[in-house]
Amino acid sequence: MAVHGRMLVMQLIIAVAIAAAAADRTPPRQARPNCPDHCGNLTIPYPFGIGKGCFLRNGFNLTCNETAKPPTTLWGDGSFTVTNILLAEGELEVMNNISHDCYDKQGNQTKDMYNFPSLRLQPPFTISGTRNKFIAVGCDNWAIFKGYRHYPHDEDRYITGCITVCNNLDSVVNGSCSGIGCCQTAIPSGLKNGTVKLDSYSQHTAVWDNNPCSYAFIVEEGRFTFNPKTSFEELNNTKKLPVIINWAIHEGSCALAQNSSGYACKANSSCVNRTVDYQTEPTGYYCQCLPGFEGNPYLPDGCQDIDECMAPSSPCNNGICQNSPGGYSCLCNKGFKNQDSKICIKNTPVSKNIPLKISMGLSIGFFILVVLIWWTYCGMNKRRLVRLKEKYFEENGGLTLQQHLASHGGSIETVEIFTAEELQKATNNYHADEILGEGGYATVYKGIVHDKNVVAIKKPKIGTPTQSDQFVNEIIVLSQINHRNVVKLLGCCFETEVPLLVYEYITHGTLFEHVFNKGKGSSLSWELRLKIASETAGALAYLHSATSTPIIHRDVKTTNILLDDNYTAKVSDFGASRFIPLDQTQLSTLVQGTLGYLDPEYFHSNQLTEKSDVYSFGVVLAELLTSRVALSFARPDKERCLASFFVSSIENECLIQILDADIVNEENIETVEQVAILAKRCLMIKSEERPTMKDVAMELEGMRIMAKHPWKNGNSGFEETEYLLGSPNSAAYVMDIGGGGAGGSSVTNTGYDSMQIQMLMPYDDGR
Ligand SMILES: *[C@@H]1O[C@H](CO)[C@@H](O)[C@H](O)[C@H]1NC(C)=O
Ligand SMILES: *[C@@H]1O[C@H](CO)[C@@H](O)[C@H](O)[C@H]1NC(C)=O
Ligand SMILES: *[C@@H]1O[C@H](CO)[C@@H](O)[C@H](O)[C@H]1NC(C)=O
Ligand SMILES: *[C@@H]1O[C@H](CO)[C@@H](O)[C@H](O)[C@H]1NC(C)=O
Ligand SMILES: *[C@@H]1O[C@H](CO)[C@@H](O)[C@H](O)[C@H]1NC(C)=O
Ligand SMILES: *[C@@H]1O[C@H](CO)[C@@H](O)[C@H](O)[C@H]1NC(C)=O
Ligand SMILES: *[C@@H]1O[C@H](CO)[C@@H](O)[C@H](O)[C@H]1NC(C)=O
Ligand SMILES: *[C@@H]1O[C@H](CO)[C@@H](O)[C@H](O)[C@H]1NC(C)=O
Ligand SMILES: *[C@@H]1O[C@H](CO)[C@@H](O)[C@H](O)[C@H]1NC(C)=O
Ligand SMILES: *[C@@H]1O[C@H](CO)[C@@H](O)[C@H](O)[C@H]1NC(C)=O
Ligand SMILES: *[C@@H]1O[C@H](CO)[C@@H](O)[C@H](O)[C@H]1NC(C)=O
């Protein structure tokens, strides 16, 4: 009897074990045991949870409102509705209020306006900078977004904004938020709270008939598509749009957390650092299941092996699949073999007819031999010519270029290789009439290639020893750049005794000519000077930061800034430029540059940094302000070097005496002074005291827009307005007319006009 009983118990245990194994097939539970794992149809994965003991810690608690239809998941202080939890990405999708600003026909605000919706988060939750956009919709509004960052100080404030002004929405491209009726801008990462403010220039009175309301909001990228016909009504009805929130487990990197007792990533999972773009130290971490595993990395045994063999179509087409932890392998059928120990591929059958193969091989070999001998004979003569060209190719640095391209994986597909004959024809055999300009190293000719395209051809003077390298350097630098304010390299030619470079032809000469040879053309107006300065600064900032490897121009001066018909600045002459590898912030080089523009610190230390370009650009600014050349021995001793004379004039408060009287007037004197102060900062002797090129570009662009759009001076009661109006010395601005991004900066008169503003407020104003 007792024996019988024991067997029954055994059977029971086996049955339970089998049942447990079968249960393993169902998707792994996402919540802690005895905790609700969903609300409505939203799965609630741990570390989030509903109810006591079900969530990791304060901030991860959710509430399910079962009475709502459908049930809603509440988060935070209960004001947020969660619509998705992305466990593997450490993201939370919540609904956020949008800002409304509505007017009646008389220009009075109506009751359904709703302004200043705010997002307030507690650490470790932040508004995602990569997955959200700030968007404003309407035809007569400006919208700004103000946010605070956690790190390194709670008070770090960031303001960004955009403006749209349009007469009508007829010309809007469907689906595009490109500046007419809709503008958008990026927001930085790591913001812990934010407010949206919306206001109007003329209370929508001019556009009321078809646009009584404007809207502004932070929204998950891709979740709002602007449609001029339907968007306004939709926004009026929805009131909320999804926003992505980043979360992390602890404030600290993986390396720190892995040693601590509260480490949250369980077996078969890995740790991911949560980083923000403005600091290198991670601000927290989250967990992911290892490749080949799925489930919840925060639960013990949460990450379960994926049984790849159970997939609807087995990964081993012609074999037997064997699952293993974190992967699988294939036992291939006869006639198939394993590739990468994964898929089964057909074995190529070995031919049995060996004698036939040998005889065929022999006859083919013989045929090839005959062709080879004949070809060698014919090729002898040709090769002698080719060798000469090859010699030039080598001497001219073609090899250096090839090596560089090979080691950097780059390509110069955009650069056309011209033959010597083509360029000779293009320039009428380098006729003196075609000379555009002459410098120390090279002569520049005007030419026509492909029978129609006007180009500028740079021909070095024979005999300067290091110049081949300089030319190759210029090709390498320019082939990596595509910027509207950098002169385009169209092609090159190595086959001649000296290498030739072919550029786009810039019609209007150099900035030097326009500023100093007043007889030659119009003296430039202040607006044009500011535009040129701003574009040049933009191009240099781009070289310093936007390219894969920072590029230092090293020879910024007015003769290297070309102007086209529209007075668009084009930075040229990259013969001296250098890449700075990302792991280095400075480079020791032979001092090179132009006297009068040369960074004194670089001159003494030989340490090349981006700040050397900032100094040279400061000199260009001083030249634009004063219309005096950088260095002139015709001037009295203390005025000889413009840079130091300019700085001392500002310090002695007699700036006004050296400004070009032709360009200054009552309206622009304030901007002129601001630019002068900026120039002075660029000319600081200590390079670390100079602003970065990016800051300079932002400030100049800001001043330009300010000069063009004096801000509406409303009694809005919003503290930030004063920053928008006030002294840009304490704030940097980036404005981007056209709304789309890196687009153009020309204001058109087709009845619309929009811009984006970003201002970065330094916390301690230490610069
Ligand atoms: C969840 O519920 C909503 C509303 O009931 C429905 O629209 C949605 O399709 C559901 N999602 C899933 C994944 O079932
Ligand atoms: C739950 O939803 C219902 C219906 O929308 C609402 O009346 C109630 O106030 C909500 N409860 C909570 C706690 O938010
Ligand atoms: C989460 O817990 C905090 C503190 O106990 C509480 O104030 C908050 O309302 C809770 N949130 C939700 C959505 O239940
Ligand atoms: C959105 O607006 C409603 C009503 O004004 C308010 O109750 C709610 O707290 C707001 N939500 C958030 C996330 O601020
Ligand atoms: C707002 O409306 C009132 C009466 O409805 C009117 O007196 C007032 O002038 C209006 N204000 C503006 C700015 O139009
Ligand atoms: C955001 O945080 C800052 C700094 O803690 C605080 O001064 C500000 O009032 C907060 N703003 C909102 C809208 O909560
Ligand atoms: C704009 O796009 C929407 C959705 O893609 C479409 O329904 C509508 O017909 C389009 N309107 C025009 C004018 O093309
Ligand atoms: C917005 O919607 C409300 C009702 O939800 C309506 O009364 C109002 O007229 C609408 N406003 C506009 C500008 O469409
Ligand atoms: C996380 O960041 C720390 C500190 O920067 C670093 O040491 C560690 O290797 C990183 N870990 C991972 C998994 O990226
Ligand atoms: C973590 O602990 C190991 C040994 O327990 C130690 O070697 C390592 O330096 C510690 N790492 C950190 C970041 O504290
Ligand atoms: C990782 O997963 C494998 C397969 O599911 C399992 O056998 C192993 O025990 C897991 N590792 C740990 C440390 O739990």
C-alpha cells in the first residue's frame, strides 16, 4: 500500500514537471509574481508596477483607472497617461497637453485658450531629446519651450523656440513641417521639466478667417504630420499628443552599479549606459536581455532563451535545427553544408569527368598565353607614355591621396579627375587674359569645362617643394565637406608636371576687394557685412564640429572669403588646413598662416587648436567693422596691427573713432557694438578665453535676425521675453530661417517668414 502511494506521488511530480515545461512556452511574465501585469491592454513590465511591492522604487509606480473606458494607466502624480512602455529602450510614452492660443475676430483671446502646459519629471526621468520635437502650428505665432536640466546643476536652463508668420496656407506642401504654417526644432536631451509658451504678433487679426488658433507642443517624432487642411481641427479636438520620456534605474554608470548591491540587471542580460549629449559621464543605466534572449531583464530568470528552432520557418532550411542558450545550430542534411554554423547551403558537387576537365584547362591556358604575348607586345609603346603620367601622378601626391582614402575609407566620387588636355583647352592654353588672381603659391585661371560650365582652375607655380602635399591636403579636406558657404572642389588633375585643382567659379571676387578697394565696386553695407560674417562663422563652425574629423582652416582672412552674386560668402583655400583626430584636442605643427591674422598663442606654442581660427576670424570681424586692413606698415606704429589696436580702442572706450563711419548709423549702432565686443572676445590672447566658433556663429546669426526682426514687445508677463529682447552677450542664439533645419537663411518676400531660435543659457555665465 505504502509502495503504491509513493508511486502515485512520483507520477504526480512528473506530471507537474511536464506542465511546468509546457508553461515555459507561454511568453515570460513581465511583472513580479502576484502583481497585475497589465492595465487595459497595456502590458506593465517590472520595474514599473501597480500596487505595493510591485514596482522597483518611487517613480516607477503606476495606477490603473479601471473605471475609465478603455482603462488608463496613470503615472507620476497621476496627471500623466502612459500609452506605451518600451523596456529595451528605457523609454516611456506618455500623453502630454498641447498649448492652444485662440482669438476671436476682434483679436481678443477666447476661452478655449490653454497656455503653459508643463511637463514635470523627477530623476531619473528626463524628456528624450532624440525622440521628440518641438512643433508650433499656426500663421501668426511665436512659441518658445523652456526646460531645465538635471546635470550638472538643476538650474541649467535651456530655451528654444520657433516662429511662423504666413498670409495663407495655400502654398504649403502637404505633410511637411517646413516653416510655412508649421515650424519645428529639436530639443536637447536630459531635460527634467519644460513649459511651452505660445503668443501671437497681431492676435491673428490678419489671418483670422482661416486661422483663429495656433498650437505648440512637444511630440514624439513622427507622431504629428502637418496637414494644412486638417491639422488645426485635429489639434483642437485631441488636446494631447504622445511624448517620449527616458528613464534609467539609478543615477550612475553601469560600471558603478555593477558593484553595488542594488544592481538591477539579472541573469543573461547586459547593462546599457544612459548618456546625455552634453556630458561624457553616464547619468544612469538600464538593462537589456542578451542577444538570443527575450523577456524582462529586471526579473530573476526574466531573460529566457529564444528558441529559434520554434520559429514558423526554421532557420535551417535543409537540416535539423538545434537550439542552444543564446543561439542555435544546424545539423545539415546530406548534400548540404554549414555556413557560419548557421544556415545550410548546397555542397557544390565534384565533377567526375576529370580527363575532359584537364584537356579543357590546357587548351584555355594555351589560348590565354597567346593573347598575353600579343597584348604585352602592343602595350609596350603605350606604357612608356603611361609611365610618364604615372610618374607625375606619384610626384604630385596622387599616392598620398590614394593612401589617405584607403586608410580613411573615404571616397572622392564627387571630385572629377580631369585630363591635362581638357584643362588646357578650358583655359585657352593658360592664356594671360583668363587669369583671375595670383597668389604666392599659385595662379587661378577662369576656364570653361564640358563646353558650358565656368570654373576656376588653380595652377601652382612650379618649384615650391612642399606644395604637392598642400594640394593633396586641400583635395582631402574639400572632398569631405559639403557646405553652402565653403567653395566647392569640382575636380583635379594629376597628370601634369604640377597638379591642378578645379573649383566652382565664384563670380564676385574676394571679400578683401569689396571692403578695401572701394573704387572697384560698392562699399558693402552693414547688413551685408553682418551676413557675410555670420555665414563665414557658420562655415568655420561646421568645419570645427560637424565633420567627422574636425578641420582647422589655419588661414582665415578676407582674401580667402569669396562672394557670389548674392553676396553669399564662400570660404576657400584649404591648402594649409589640418584635420585634428578626435582623440586629440590640439596638434603640434609648423606655424603657418598670414601675418596680421596669426593667433599669437599658436605662434608661440606651435600648438594648433580650433581657437586659432577663432582668432583669425576675430581679425576679419575687426576689418569688417573698421574697413582697415589687418596689417599695414603705412600706419603709425601702435595702429600697425589692427587686432591689438582694435582691442585697445574698445578698452579705452574710443571704439566709435575707428569704426567705418560709412556703415554705422543710429539704427545699427547697437548691433555694431555687439559685434565689436564679440570680435574682442575672439581676439583674447589666451585661447581658452575665446568663444568657440559655434558660439560665435550662433551669436552672429542671432544679432542678424534681431536686427531684421525687432522682437514684439508685448507685456506677456513671461520672464524669458527679456532674454529674447535683451543683450545677446549673455545668451547665444541660433536661428534658422526656413524652419527645416540646416536650410537657407534668406528671407523671401512671398508672404511667409519663419525661424527657429535656440538659446543656450550658460549656468554660471563663466565665459
Ligand atoms: C489596445 O486597446 C485600444 C483601445 O481599446 C485599441 O485601439 C488597440 O488596438 C489595442 N492594442 C492592442 C495591441 O491590442
Ligand atoms: C478614472 O476615470 C474616470 C472616467 O474617465 C474618471 O471619472 C475618474 O476621475 C478617474 N479616476 C482617477 C483616479 O483618475
Ligand atoms: C506614486 O507614489 C507617489 C508617492 O507615494 C504618489 O505621490 C503618486 O501619486 C503615485 N503615483 C501613482 C501614479 O500612483
Ligand atoms: C493636462 O491638462 C489637464 C486639464 O487642464 C490637467 O488636469 C492635467 O494635469 C494636465 N496634464 C499634464 C501632464 O500636465
Ligand atoms: C475685446 O472685446 C471687448 C468687448 O467684447 C472690446 O471692448 C475690446 O475692445 C476688445 N479688445 C480688443 C483688444 O479688441
Ligand atoms: C523646472 O525646474 C526648475 C529648477 O528646479 C524650477 O525652477 C522650475 O520652476 C521648474 N519648472 C516647471 C515648469 O516645473
Ligand atoms: C494631404 O495628405 C493627406 C494624408 O496623406 C491626404 O488625405 C490629403 O488628401 C492630402 N491633401 C492634398 C491637398 O494633397
Ligand atoms: C474647438 O473645439 C471646440 C469644441 O470642442 C469648439 O467649440 C471650437 O469652436 C473649436 N475651435 C476651433 C477654432 O475650431
Ligand atoms: C558605462 O560608462 C562607464 C563610465 O563612462 C564605462 O566605464 C563603462 O564601460 C560603460 N559601460 C558600458 C556597458 O557601456
Ligand atoms: C568593482 O569591484 C571589483 C572587485 O570586486 C574591483 O576590482 C573594481 O575596481 C570595482 N569597480 C568599481 C568601479 O568600483
Ligand atoms: C542563462 O540562460 C540559460 C538558458 O536559458 C540558463 O541555462 C542559464 O542558467 C542562465 N544563466 C543564469 C546565470 O541564470
